[in-house]
Amino acid sequence: MKIGVISDTHNYLDPRISELFAGVDHILHGGDIGLPSILLALEQVAPVTAVAGNTDDPGFHYRPTELVELAGRKFLVHHIVNPRFPADTLKTRIARERPDVVVFGHTHKPFNENIGGMRFFNPGYAGKPRFELERSVAILHCSGKSIRAEYLAL
């Protein structure tokens, strides 16, 4: 199974995303989405699980945390995550749900590390260029018991 991972679109969907995510089975959006039209466009590629970011309008009713099972694994998606010191409410949820992967955004920097038996994963950011950071999305290739991350530059 291939899972597209994107975050921090900030109301901009790079036209290359649909090509880069062609063939993915599901898309996880780590927050700071922008308008719901971003999710509608992504849903033309594959089903989407998305969460609210700190810049998202509360009127759009995006949930702060989502848990989805894909390829026999649990993925917890939440926007602001400090992998080494999660906030208390998130720490409690992680302990209760025991996800295989915690997907997040917010930092605009790729992150892929196993901590405490869980993979913490940030695809980078996909919005308009800012902060002179590299823009990226990712694909998680899930097969057997392994998950391989592939970062794709924008």
C-alpha cells in the first residue's frame, strides 16, 4: 500500500501533487490545510484523512486529531507534535491508541524517526515557498512489516 503524506499546504495545492501522488491508496494531511477545496482536490487522487492546523479557520470543523488504520497499521495524525516531548493530551492519546506512525506537520521540516517503538513522521511542507526551506511531500510504502519513506521535492 502507498500512502501520500502532505502537510502545511496553507491554501495552496502545488499542481504537481496529483502527479506525485498518482497511484497512492490514501492521503494523510498533517494540518494547516486552508480552504476545504484543497481536500476536495486531494480526494480526486485518493481518500483523504486530514486534521486541523493552527492556522486553519475553526469554521471549517477540521478535527484536531485523526486515527486511521491502513495496511494493517494505525496512523495517528495531529498537526503540532514534539516527538520527544508530546503535549500531555497527545501523550495520553498516543499511549491509549498505540499507533504505529504519528504523522504531523507545523515545523515545515521533514522528520522521520522511530521513538519509543513508534515512527514520528513529518513530510515537510507543501505550501507556497517561504522561510527559504525546501518544500516536500512524501509517500509511505507499506509492505509486510516494513514502512519505507520516500520524500519528494516540490
